Amino acid sequence: MTDLHHQEQSPKKRRKLPRSFKELTPSNHFSPRTFFHELVWKALLTKRRGEYQEPKFPALHRGELAITWIGHASFLAQFSDLNVLIDPNFANWIFLLKRIKRAGLRASDLPPIDLLLLTHAHFDHFHKPSLRKLPSPKIAVMPWGMGDLAKNLGFGRVVELQWWESFSHEDWKVTLTPTKHWGARMLHDEHRGYGGFILEHQGRRLFHAGDSAYFDGFKEIGRRCPPEIALLPIGAYYPDSFRNVHMGPDEAVKAFHDLHAQWLVPMHYGSFKLAFEDIDEPPRWLKELCHQGGLTHRLRILDEGVPLVFHPPHNRHAT
């Protein structure tokens, strides 16, 4: 574990410039023309949907956990005495990429943030303009090699973790887990880490997978620290080469089983067009798979901006 208030950053490694546009993409396969047509032009022609919600955060008793999906991979997790924000992104644009569905909340509507979790440095997860709008989070936890990006963003303390390292404060603990993705923000910074987070507090255990393809590491997470609630990505999986770094709904269901979780909450779909599948396809397919597999009662598809309270395990129902 690295506390960046006490340790300097290591020098960055240099990297050769790419030989083609394809080398800028994780799947190394599509052309600039295809990228522009599928991810930029089609999104421009799509009317932006969704509305900001009037925040109605519930009053929570000890052991209750409220989860609000802001959109994409952004969540607010609330306990009776702890507010946790994960990968916040309120942007309507990320460079040329148009947000097709508005964020469910505005940054100004957030309660005071005690803990901020950032899974990796990609612009849709570590979005600096959104982070600058936050009400001064006290502690920001992120994978190794990201701390320099967090300078001058108003965080009270920045902590970097390696895979399977944990950071504890008062009576909560957060652990960085492996994922199958990559962490570089630009061409030259492959030293940056990536991962998911297990958050433990008041007897509850929440898992946010960040961005990830399916891999056997979910089985290890399920063995070492099975979560009660699993926030799993289900979008940006087509064409199949995108599955090198992302999951489709079918693989998210498989990961859910590996994790031995009680609740499946999907994410990473519907906000930005990041791949070639139809924008509404991931949740439709996930519902179908859960119906076929007898998991409908364990699936919770959240509406952006609307908190859902997960009651303690001895009283398993969500309202």
C-alpha cells in the first residue's frame, strides 16, 4: 500500500509511438472509419435520453446499504455512517463520444463523500472534470501508479493499492482485486494499475468489478472474499474481439456464479456507445439469461438516480 502523502512517484517509462490507429485500441483491430461510424456518428444521430433525478436519499439504519447508479460505471454506495463514490462520471461528452443517456444525478446533488474509489485511469472511469466537481472527498483509493493523476483534485488523502492489498480506516475496509483489463491512460503510461474493489462495512460486502473481461480471477475472488452484492459490467462486448477486455451479459452471469454473490447489479451499458452492439441490447439479453437460469429474483437492474436499499442478509429483500 502506498500513501502518496509520504512517498514520491517512480519515474515513468517511455513507450514507442503507435504504428497505426489500431494500436491505440485494446483489441487492435478496427479502423478509424469504422470507429467514427459506429461509435461517433451513430451516437450523434441518437437523441440523448434520461433525466436528472431529484435526490431522495433514504435514512439508513446500521447494516442497511443503499446503492444509487449514477450511470455507466458510476455508483454512490451509502451506509448509515459512510458515503462511498465509485468511478464518478457526470459528463455529457468524453472527447468525441456523446453520452446517450444522462447521468441520474448531478455532482452538486451528492452528499458529503467520505471515500472515493477509482478502478483505473481510463477517461470514462477517471474523469477529471467530474472529479473536480466533487465535494472534497476525504480519502481516494486507487490502483498503483495513478496517484499523480489525482494531484490538485481536492482529495484529502490518496492511497494506492496493489492487487489483494487492503486499506482500512475506522471500521471499513477496501481491497483491490485483480481484473482482466489494462490501465494506461495515454501511450506512455503502461505502469498504471487497474482492478476492482471489495468494500466491507457494517457486515456487508460490496464488489465493484471496474472494467474487466471474464477470467478465472472471479473464482479466486469468490473463494477469498465472496461479495454479497456484485456490480458487474455487461456492455461493450461486440465484436467478439472486445471480449479481450470487456464482458457481455453471458459472461457477467458466469462471473456472478463464480463470485458466489447474492445480488447481481449490472453496469457499464446504456450511457456511452463504446462498442457495436445496440445500446439497449445488454440489459435485454441479461434479463433473458437470468430468466432462463432462474436468477431473476437475484437480478437488480437499477434506474439511474434512484437509490435501492439492500437490507442485511438475515432479511434478504431489496426495496
